[in-house]
Amino acid sequence: MTNFHTHTTFCDGKDSAEEMVRAAIARGFTALGFSSHSDMVSDLAAYRAEIARLREAYADRIKIFCGLELELAKMTDDRRPTSGIGDGTFDYLIGSHHFITAPDGGFFAFDHAPVILSDGIRDHFDGDAAAFVKAYYAALRSTLALDFQIVGHPDLVRKFNVKHPYFDETADWYRGELEATADAIAKSGKIVEVNTGAISRGWIDDAYPSAEFRALLRARGVRFVLSSDAHAAEALDCAFDRFGSAERYVGIYDIMR
């Protein structure tokens, strides 16, 4: 059992990196990878040093890796995060979108809360939810050329769509977005994570990407890695019993830079 999408108190996680390591060992994990948000870590050197310390301290019990979750929406303009990301010191990089830039220049975090999402669609997309969703997938596709190995929660726009429905996931236009994005991911050669984070946070009883999206990706030869996107120790293996056998997964050495 492994997990490579792990957050700690270095960003928006609840528990320290060492607490996460101890919890992983107690649950029988063989490897744990840390992936702090690139735009939240104030001291990348301190982050790397602590993960290196833990790697050595627990070397006889678990393999530990140091990664980073890139905020892709902040990688191409003046919102660029702290420097030092591309210096080769990270074992792997996850690329994710939590923010969207609207056609009018508006910029907002669409997954923080339903009200922020609804206000953003109203204020920056003239209330057109489909236009927002299409903009999200277009942004994801446009950043696949950046240097990272794992595509993080590629259909994160579904997060609030069960408890606060705002678009039809069965619509033809949405299927078209999934197909276009699956094509682009397959062409990029990147790995996609099966991410159970929405389950642990109580938003949807399903993983990212959806079964439909995974089928499209699988048919194109895209590889998967299982992750919990854990922000607390108790979520490290969330729904791994359900999704552990849902796909064939790659290991860390297929991922590392």
C-alpha cells in the first residue's frame, strides 16, 4: 500500500509530516510520498530538509519520497510560486488546477466552497456553468506540456456537483470535454491519479476521475496511480479498499523524475 499525494502542516494539512509517516507505518504502508502545495509552502528548503530527515529516520520501516503539487494556474503568470521547484530536488511533481482564470481576467479558487464557485460563475462567466467547466478543461489541457509526472484530480469540477448541482455530467458537451482531455493526457504520456480525497472530505462518494472518465483514459493507454490526497492522518487510506482493485496502478519508480 502506497500514497504519493499527502499534505501536512507545511501547507493546508492538519498533521505534521512525521505524524503522517507514523500513521502510514501503522496502516501497513510500504511507501509514502509528500506533495505540499507549491503556492503554500513558505520555505521549500525546510520542507525538503524535513522529508529528508524522515526518510533517513524511518528507512528501515517505510520508503519516503519528496514531491510537490504544482498549482498550474499559477505557473504561467505573475502568480508564480516560490522559486526552486525546477531544480531537480523533488522526486516527482503532481500538476493540479484549483483556480481558474476567466475570460474577463477574473481569478478564483473554484474548489474552496460552493458559494465561491457559484459567485465566480455568476460574476466571471455570466452565470454560464458550462462555460466555466469548459474553461477548466481547456486550462488543464493547455498546461499538460509543463514539467510534471502526475495529473492531479483531473475532474475536480465535480466536487460540489452532487450536493450543489450546477451542471449535467451526462450532457453531450461534457462527454466531449472528457474525450478531448483524455486525448490530450494520453498524448502527453502523463500518469493520472485515482484520487479519493472527495470521499474523505464528504463531498462525493466517488473518486476523481469518474468511472466514465477513467474508462476513456484507460482505452487510450493512460496509466494510473492510487492516491488519497490526504490532509489528515486518518484519511491516508481513504476508500483504498474500494479503489485499490479498480485499476492497474503504477509504482513510485514509474513516476520518479
